[in-house]
Amino acid sequence: MMPLRLNLPPNVQPPKRSTHIDILPQMPSEPQLDDIKYARELKDEYLKTHKQMNWKKLQNTEEEVAINTGIIFVADIFVIVAVVIIVSVVIIIDAVIIAAVIIIAVVVITAAVVVVVVADIAVTGLAAIATVFIIIVIIIAIFVVLIINIICDSFRGHN
């Protein structure tokens, strides 16, 4: 194969191959004053916005607290409904009581975890309220189970 030739006039020389040193940009020996000022302005602006963001994270409006409390209430309602459905099904089928107790325990523990997670996601201050909610949910679930059991027993007694 023949090497490629440039069709240049005789008085024009082909460009020399440049070394990698020629390609590198020339860096100034010291940073310019304008660059330093610009960098300081950027840093100040970043710090100012960062502090504002952290401060906004710490503040909680009444609306947020109300919404978060509502979320916890809704989670509790779902848990109570789930406990009632599962326990009533178990009692109606007339399964072993131990199975009902195990199911109730699993559901209540799950409810506790859900409520605590929701509370932690919401606001740190609601974690104490969430504990109270967990206790309330457990008490309500126990009462509902007792009531369903009494109702089912009364039906069985009449048969």
C-alpha cells in the first residue's frame, strides 16, 4: 500500500506532528484574582442555601403535624380492620384458639411496626404518640376479639 500524500504546492510544508506536550493547555502559574472572588461567591451561596434547607427540614408546620397524625390514624384503622377480619374468620371457622392468638400477635406486631415507621417518617416528635397509638390498637383488637367470640358463642348456644 502506498502512503497517502497531500497534494500541496511545493512552497507549503505539511504540518509537523505535535507531541502531547504541545496539546496540553497552558495553565496560569497563579490563580487570577477574579477566579478567587468567583469561587468565594459560589462557596458563600452554597453555604447559605444549605443552611436554609437544613433549617426548613427542622421546622414542622401545624399542617404537616396534622397530616402525619392523620396518616397514623388511617394506618391504625386499617390494622384494626385487618385484625377484626382475620379473627372473625378464624372464630367462624372454629379453628384452634392458638392459631387465632398467633395470627393476632403477628398482625399486632406488624401494626406496631407500620405505625412506628409512619411516625418516624412523619416527625420525630410523633414517635411518642405512635407508641400510644400502638397500645390503643392492641387494646381495641383484644376487645374486638372478645366481642366477636362472645357473639359467636351466643349463636352456638342457641343452635
